[in-house]
Amino acid sequence: MPSVELTGRRALVTGASSGLGRHFSQVLARSGAHVTLAARRIGALEETAARISSEGGRSEILHLDVTDEASLGAAFPPDGEPYDIVVNNAGVAHAGAALDMKPDDWAHTIDTDLSGVFRVAQATAKQMVEAGRGGTIINVASIAGLRVAGSLAAYATAKAGVVQLTRALALEWARYQIRVNSLCPGYIETDINRDFFASDAGKAMIRRIPQRRLGQFEDLDGPLLLLASDAGRFMTGTEIVVDGGHLVSSM
């Protein structure tokens, strides 16, 4: 039976300074991977690295802005050693009525959440192909990319693009033994949204989730390790939804 053990593998997690990215980094490190923590906020990355070190894991930090070509070039030099696992997690959220959306807000969301994913995936694949070895790329999308929610036009469009991009790259890169899949979380409880979900409006949203609860970071651990390890070695071009049944809830 294929194992989720990742000892000896190099992993990169973008957006690793907080939230899901920080958690994903810790999960991969606990499974034995040497994790490169990438984001713009170096101080926050150092906090993530300290958490991993305290648990006996190994990591290093990397300044990376997924919207900046120069930053990508420095992070993925042509002669650089390829990563075995890349978690494409960096992103921003923008909420607001489409009629009122400023062009810059639309452009920034698409550039970060969709084009940024492509840039990192392409840079990753180029190194893998050059080295003659495969690997796995996990693009973090959202159930918002598979259904529609109000006031999320830019975010939902970007995440839908990530899902389709994942399929397209998986098709092209399978010949190089590069697997590309997407992870689509539903409502996951975080420090940022905890107060909202404690409100009446937030509680009403939770009631629309068939399991009647928010997801926790740990609910994503199994799907992440499946896609990152040999346990998912025959999986590519697909999306794993982790949402408590929200996607299939009734209208």
C-alpha cells in the first residue's frame, strides 16, 4: 500500500506565512518533508519556521511575491534543484458587489489567485522537466470555483480558473510524470472569520452546510497528504472537495 511518508522530499508552500499555508507547511514537515516556506512577510515566515523547528521538522524561508516576475525568477533559478511537492496556496480574497468593483481590485485578485498559480506551476514544471524528474503540484482552489456565491465575482472567477488550469496542466504534463491536482476547501474556520461565524448571519450560513459545522484546518490534512504522496500516485487533473457536503447541498 502506498505511503504518505514524505521523508527525503523537498516541498514548497506559497502563502506559508499564516492560515492554511502555515498549517500545510507544518503537516508536510511532520510527514518528513523539508519545507520551503514562501511568502512576502519574512517575519511571519520566521514564526512558521520556528513552529516547525519546535516539532523537530526542517524548513527554510523564501521571500516570494507570486505577482512579480523578478521574484519568481529568483525563487526558481534555471539551474535550481526542483521541488518534489509544491502547494500553490498564495492568494487574496475580495468581497463586494460587482457593480461597485474597481478595475484594480478585479485585476489584483485575478493576478494573484489565478495568474500567480500559473506562474508558480510553470516555474516548478520547468525545473522538473529540466532535471528529468516528476513531482506533484497541488493548487489550492475553493468550492467558490465550483459554485456561485454573492459578492465574490472576482474571487469565484479566479478559483474557477484554477480548477480548469489544473486540468489543463495535468493533461500537458502527465508525460513528464508531473501530477497536478486542486484542493477545494469549503468554509474553514480561521482567526479572520471566527467572529463572523459566531454572529447570527454566520450561524445561518453554517446551517446551510449539511454537516452543520465549519471545517477545521485538520480536515484538510488527509486530502493534502493524499495528493502530496505516493498514495495519490494515479491521481492527476482532479479536484478534491472538502466542504462538509456544502457543494451538494439543496437549493
